[in-house]
Amino acid sequence: MTTPYISVVIPVHNEEDSLENLYNRLIPILDGMGKPFEIIITNDASTDKSANILNSFFERRPNEIRIIHFNRNYGQHLAIMAGFERVRGEIVITMDADLQNLPEDIPKLVEKMEEGHDVVGGYRQNRKDLLWRKWVSKMHNCIRAQIMPGIQMKDQGCMLRAYRKEIVDLMVQSDESNTYIPALALNYAAKPAEVPVSHDPRMAGKSNYNLYKLIRYNFDLVTNFSLVPLQVFTMIGFLVSCLSGILVCYLLIRRLLIGPEVEGIFTLFAFVFFLVGLCLLGLGILGEYIGRIYQEVRKRPRFVIRNILEKKDDAP
């Protein structure tokens, strides 16, 4: 059995309308590159006909295609991680199944990797997403850049990326329950790079990401890779303590010079509500970190695989 040079890992969740088109575009691209390849597709517990379609892909190209079926939905990044555990190629490509990222851009990523880079990210040009998604993505990129200056990504939401097998192995060894793969890879990368990639409108179906999930992923990104939120609230707490001490001194001096007063009670309430809200926000951020520690120390399996379709000679 020829060892693949390129491994393509694709997570799938309810993408029945785009899968055939994905197959018809991806296979000719990989065949035309003239390098041995494999495709690992993780079915993230789809409830439509995606599972049957993926099974037919394996029947058509059993030497190159492997299908992983989860027992329930675990999310995009864990679906990719399941593929990472089984890749054999020297260069590993990740992409979504909705064809907003073009399979035709894969040779561009491989060419950049062959220049000596260990991680190559794609950044989308002329995005075809809705305006609110562009705005949220831009806001996320700005926040991430300020909080995590050591991790440079022009486009953190683009999943069309390439990794060296060594980087993939390190990500698998990290064994984290919650992670963000592009940022995790850059923690290990010695020579990362980025290339512009095309972006098309979604061909069919609807996105699995709503506003809440996008904000949730950004919060996961920040809390998984940075202590800045905790450090910011430590500084805010120190500043508020100093201001409170100054305010107490001012009120004591005012009471001695002018006498007791009853005015300003609503201003006092406003200060109290503001400080209570600040404390609750700080507790929420602290709880996010504690929750992640709790998830990691339990050492539960990150995902459960129902079955894998692969040739027996390919089994690890």
C-alpha cells in the first residue's frame, strides 16, 4: 500500500446537498496533482442522508477514502481531531464540506508547504458571507489579535489550512477536550505562513454556526490560549480598589468639613450596580477557566467513534 503524501481531513454535519459536488471537484484536483493521497471524512452524527452518501464515497474509492462515524455530535474541531489521529500523509489539509472554500486552492497550499513551511493558513478574499458574519468575524480577529499577539492569523475562521504531519502529531498528543485547531497549530509552528484563498457563497443548506456559536468559539479561543482576561480583571480590581480608597477618604473629609448629607444616593446605587456587574463578569470568566480545568482532569474520551469504513490494510 502506497503511503500517501497528502491527507485531506473534512468534517461533515448535515451536508447532503453539497457532498456529491465536493467529491466531483476534490477527487480530480487530487488526482491531477500526481501525488498519492488519502481523504478522511468524519461524519459528525449527521441526521440527514450524509452518512449514506459518505459510505458510497468509500465504495467508489476504497484505496483513498476513509469514513469515520461519530456516535453523536461533538463539533467541527473534534471531528477534525478524529481525522488527525489517523492521517498518514506528510502534508495534512483541512477543509469544510460546504465548498465555500475551494478544493482548487489545495495545490496552492501544498506548494507553499513545499517551500519549507510547517503550517500554512488560508485567508479568505472577497468573502461571500452575510454582512453580520463578516462583522462578527472582523471583531473576533481584532479581539484575538489584541489578546493573543503571539498568534498571528489574518483569518481565524478559515478552515482551509495545511499542516506538517509533525505538527498534527503534536496537536493529537495535547489531548485537550476543548481546543481551536488553527491556534493550537501555531503554538507549535516554527515557520508558519498564510496564502490568499478564494471564497464562494454556500452552495446548499445552511451554516451550522449561528451568532451564539461564533461568539462561543471566539471565547473558547481566548480562554484556551491566553490568561489575558484574568490579568485584565486583576488590573481592574486593583484600580477599583484604589479608586474606592480615594472615594472613602474624600467622603470622610467632606463629612468633617460640611457635615452629613443625603444627596447622591442614586449615584451611589449606580456605582454599586456597576461594581456588582463587574464582579459577576469577572466570576464568569474565572468560571470558564475553572470549567476547562474540570473537563481536562476528568480525562473522559473526547469523542466516541461508532464505526470506521476503511480497507483493513489501512487500519492503524
